[in-house]
Amino acid sequence: MNHSNTKDAIKQYMLVTGNYWGFTLTDGALRMLVVLYFHQLGYTPLKIALLFIFYEFFGVITNLVGGWLGARIGLNRTMNIGLFLQIIALLMLTVPTSFLAIPWVMAAQALSGIAKDLNKMSAKSAIKALVKNDSQSTLYKWVAILTGSKNTLKGVGFFLGGLLLNLFGFQEAMWIMLTILSVLLFISLTCLKKDLGKSNNKPKFKEVFSTNRAINLLSAARLFLFASRDVWFVVALPVFLHQQFNWDFWQVGSFIALWIIAYGGVQSIAPLITERRTNSKHSKINDSQFWALFLCLIPAAIAYFLPYSPAVVLIGGLILFGVVFAVNSALHSYLIVSYARTDGTSIDVGFYYMANALGRLVGTLLSGAVFQWWGLEACLYISTIFIAATVLLSIGLSNDRGINLQP
């Protein structure tokens, strides 16, 4: 890659990253706004969880179809479609409170889920196209930086959501975020490369279902990994903090925001934490097994010790869980981009994040239902079971001799 091409690749990477950052900021704010606002209106934890069903369900569909679409029409177009749909979703939520019935909010969340996963799939897939000639070590670092910085800004978005709700109210917050996204969409339409990530061969729709065993195992592991987080993090944790500790909405939003900011920071430096003399896929698979096993112990320990000192155990456990989960997530994000085909990367990445979205869907539903019926400890024990499944799938990944483990 000559100097001119390198400069152009960096420019496109910065545009993709900036687009992803701005979208994530508003998406995190919207998530916190919906949870806190509808809790304020008297919705039960289960009803709040139901508001996100379509958000997660359509994320599953979007990742499956979006990867194929991105390979056919270009990742720039799928990214811009995602921005446009998020603007429509926010517009739907600007109506007066009396119109915010559950079906209406679920429909808006469905559009938001489609938008978010189109944006994420496009950004993650674009990296392979922009750094495809570099080493595995460089690819790992670029993926970690994008993923980590995104989660840091998602944390800022959580804080922003709680702050906007306190300062302006729900509808006014929607208009503020609409303005931000409209500016982003204009920049993306005018500056992003037109054929970014477009496949040389038009892939058939049946190719969205992966036949690569490594990708299937990684996808299943990702499903359980993110279900293990969201089963206690999405609904149960914010409501628990508000009910048990009597925290105000801005305190809940700020705490969760700081957690996600720190989580994103750890993701960005995950290559330093897992640094080895060799940077092959095989070494990263071994790392993923170790860190998943470590993670498995944490929610069980939090649940067991929670009754003795709730504040200390929950906050301390959350910090440890965040660090270890961040390393796990960064390793998985690298492995899928590394294993994905070069021509039509978005198909494999889309399939993988389809499993990610399905895990979030399962976790979100269980977060509301299990917390309402059995409490936070039960959510944490289910989290432990899900992580154990991730460990077993990771072991299966390294034992499969059919997988290419070359650097």
C-alpha cells in the first residue's frame, strides 16, 4: 500500500470511526432515557424490558441481512441508512407522553435496533477492508481501538441520557439528539468512500448462513457472552440501584456511564493486557478461554456475597466484571474480523453480530422477568451459567483441527 493509499485509508477509517462514535453517543443516551423515563412513569421492570424486545429482535435480523446487503451495495450505504433510520426513530419519540404507548415505543425501538446494528456491522467490517494487508497484531489493535472507544462513548451517552432527562425532559432530549445525527448524516453522505467494503462478486442471500465452523463457534460463544452481561445489566441493575440505594436518575446514569467508559478504555488497551511474543489466532483463542473462565467466577461471587454488604460487593464486583468482560469482548471482536473472508467481510461479521444481538435479546428479556420475580442474585447466577457455556464453546474452538490457526 503506497503513501497515498495509506493516507486515504486512514482518512476513511477516521470517518467511519467518527460516524460510529456519534451514533453510539446518541444510542447510549436513548437507552438510558427509555429505561429511566418509563421507570419514572411507573412501568414494571418486565414492561421496561418488553420495550426493548423489538430493538434486540430486529438487531438479530439486521445483522443477518445487513452483512449481505453491505457486501452488495457498499458499507457506506448501509452506514448511512442506519443513521437515517435512527433519526426517524427519535422523531417517533418526540410525540406527547399520552401517545407513548408500549406498541408505539416498541416500534420506535425496532427502527433504532435496525439502525444501530447496520451502523455497527458497517464500521466493524470496514476495518478489514482498510487494513487487510497488515499483520494480525495491527488488526487486533485497530479493532480494539474502535470497539473500546465506541463503548467509552456509549458510557458517555448513558451519562448524557440521565443528564438530558433531568435538565430538559424526554421529548426535548430527542430533539437535541436529532440535531446531532442530522449533522453526522450530512458529513457521511458527502465524505465517505462510495464503494467501501463492496464485494467484487455479488453474494447470494444463502451465504448469510456461515458454513465456517470457527465462525459458528465464535458466534455461539458471543451469544452466551453478551446474554451473560445483559441478563443483569440492562434492566435489573439500573432499577436495583434506584430502588435499593435510593439513587436519583442522574446518579444511576452517571454510575453506569462511568462503568461503560472504563470498560471501553480497557477494551482499547486489551492488546497490551494480552500481549504475547506471538500474535497468532491460536494464542488469542487460548487467551479467550482463560479470560472467559476468569469471568465465570465473578457474577457467582457477587451473588453469593451481595446480602452481606450490597454497596461494596456490587460496586467492587461491577468494576472487576467490567475489566474482565472487556478483555473477553476485545478478543472475540478481533477473532471474528480475523477469520472473516476478505471479499465480503460484512457477511461473516454480520452473522457473528446476529448472534451477539440474539444474546442481548435473551439477556434483556431475562433481565426484566427474572429480576421482577426472583431478584438480582438470580440474574447473576444465570449470568454465571451463560459464561460457562462461553468457556465450553471456546474450548471447542481450539480443539477443532479443521480451523486455520496460522498467524
